[in-house]
Amino acid sequence: MKKKGALLVFIGAASFGFTPIFVKSGFAAGYTLGHLNIAQMTAALVLLWLLSFPHWKDIRHMKRSDRFKVMASGSTVGLTSIFYYGAMQYIPASMAIVLLFQFVWIGMLIEWIFLNKSPEKIHFVSLAITLTGVILASEVLSGGMMELPAAGVILGLLSGLSYAAFIYTSGQAAPDTNPVLRSSWMITGSFLLVLLVFSRDIPTFPVFDGELWLISIGIAMVGAVIPPLFFAGGAPHIPARLANILSSVELPVAIVSAMVVLKEQVTLLQWAGICLILFSIVVNETGDRWFRRSPKKKAAS
């Protein structure tokens, strides 16, 4: 079951890496952030609840409190979409994904401040590697980062915050519930959040625009259907550390797709930074054993 869970999380994370292709295409076609998010969540809602139809009887066995917990967990998917897609309005997709991956140290900081969980030595090592990778990937040394709009950088960092919350909560809320049903409730939470945030866009929403729905279905599949569905099915069966490591596959997938499809240029220096960010995740999740000391043998009296 552990191998299957790991495979599901891996596929879910890789799927999310293809979202820049559809999002950038939507912006190029003239659609707003609100229209893309509303259409995406609507399509995801319909698709997931259709998949849940055979499990409809299981709903009554699900506690009301668990439903709200799962919906609250799912709202992080909506937040990640809003912030991540919003960042791509201002900065290249390859840079937006690098900023999203700051969830590595953002998660550590949240635990330190709000849960009073002090970081260990290895976490500071991981943080140093992450920040070095960001410096290289964002081309700070050559002044590339300074040319980016502040709004894009802030939104990118916020997407990292919400993505960290998604990874953590996806395996915590009602883990024994059917994965398809859990994903449906999760996306319901995201759908309601998106409608609330973009309420002003609802009156101007082009309901009968076929191109918008085609793009949005693509975004929904790789950004709002497959990730939560596969995370819901896999995350409860593997350690949280392994889930974080496997989720890092999203970074190279997004970078390669941006290069191949969107024709964005990524330098060797940026690739070096990306590799460091990936390495920092492995260090953060598995490196604590490096600092373990074997018990000292008692000296013979």
C-alpha cells in the first residue's frame, strides 16, 4: 500500500507541474484571473462529483465535522490556484514555480512561530541550501530578480504558503474517507472560496465561451482534479516527509514544460539553483539522521 500511495502522490505532484501551460494560454487569450479560476473550479467540481456518484451512499457515513474539515483543507487548493496563477500574470512561469517551492522553509517557519516547534540543525542546513538555490534560480546576482514586478514575487511566495498548507492538510482531514469523495468535498471548499474572492467577476463571466471552458478543463484536470484526488488517495498511506519529497517532482516538470511549450529560457545557472532547491527538500526530510549521535559507550570503571 505504501508503494501505491507514493506513486499516487508522485503523479499528483507531476500533474500540477503542467498547469502553467494552460494558465499562460488563458491569459494570452485575454481571460482574467477570476474567469480562469471560476471556470477551473466549476469544471473540477462537476468532474469530481460525477466520479463520486457511485460512492454517494458513503456520504451519510461521513460526519458533518469531517466534511467541514475536508472543505477547509480543500480551500488551500483554491488559494494556491489564486496566488500561483496570479503570479504568472506578472512573472515567467519558471520563476513562479521557484517561488511556490519556498514552501520548504515557509512550512518550517510556521511550525516555529505558531506550533512552537523549534527547527533542528538539519532544518537550518536545508534552509541555507534552499535560499542559495533561490538566489541562483532567480538570477539575483545578475540583477534579474530586481526586474520582476513586486506583485508577482509576493503572489508567488503566498502560493508557497498555501501549497505547504495543502500538502500538510491533505493527509490529515478524514483520512479514512473514500479518496474520490474526499477530493469532491475538498474541491467544493475551493469552489466556494474562489466564488467569494472573485464575486465581482461573476456578472461578467462568459458562460458560453467554448475556448474558456476548453482551457479551464485542462487547468482543472492537472491543477484541481488529479492533484487533490491522487494526494487524497496516497498521502494518508505514506509518511509526511516522503509526501514532501515526492511533491518536489512538480518543480522540474513545470520548468521543462515552460521551456518546451511556453518557450521560456532557463539558464544553466538557474538549473543549478533548481537542483539545489530539490536537494534541500531531500535534506529537510531525511537529513536528521546525519546529526544523530550514536550512544557513547560507558567507560569501564
